[in-house]
Amino acid sequence: MEDLGRFRVLLEEERDRKVKLVTALRSDITSVSLARQDSNVDDEHDPEGSTIAFELSQAEALLEQSRAGLEEINAALERIAEGSYGRCQVCGAAIPVARLEARPWTCLCVEHASGRRR
């Protein structure tokens, strides 16, 4: 694939963004958790308690999504290094460049990603 260098750059830039996001989310979660520990807030009876719990839950979900995305990006960079990037991991078919441009970390062709092929 002739565009490997371009996709490597895209993946590395996205990895850098994800690492910064993961770091920021961890910091936010830690700050909120510490603030909750130091207060006498009873989430069940405090009108702000449910908001804090919701925000903490949202941040934890975003953190998990970001970690998963980071794993996908790192796996794509490994596929570039080993020479299998751009091929479906299920059927071995070439993944269309347009799909790789939209989702450079993808490891599935359109058919397998959509579940149309089994």
C-alpha cells in the first residue's frame, strides 16, 4: 500500500490526541473523586449529588472509550510495522482506502464491519 506513511502519521496524531484525552480524563476523575471523599455529600439526598455521580459516570465511560480507541490505534500501528495493515483480519481482502481514511485504525473490511458477511 503506497499510503502507509500517510496513515502512520494519521494514526500517530490520533494516538497523541487520545493519550492527552486519557490523561485529562484521569485527572478529572481523580479530582472529582477526591472532592467527593473530602465532603459530607450524601448523593442520595443532596440535590448536587446525583449530578456529581452522573458526571463521574460519564467521565469514566469516556475514559474507557478512549482507552479502547488507543488500543485500536496501537494495533493498527503494529499492523503497519508487520505489513498487514489495510487487510481485513477476517477475510484478508483489501480495506478500501476511503474506509481507512475515515477510520485509519480499522481492521475490518466494510462487509465484515457491517456484519453483512459471515
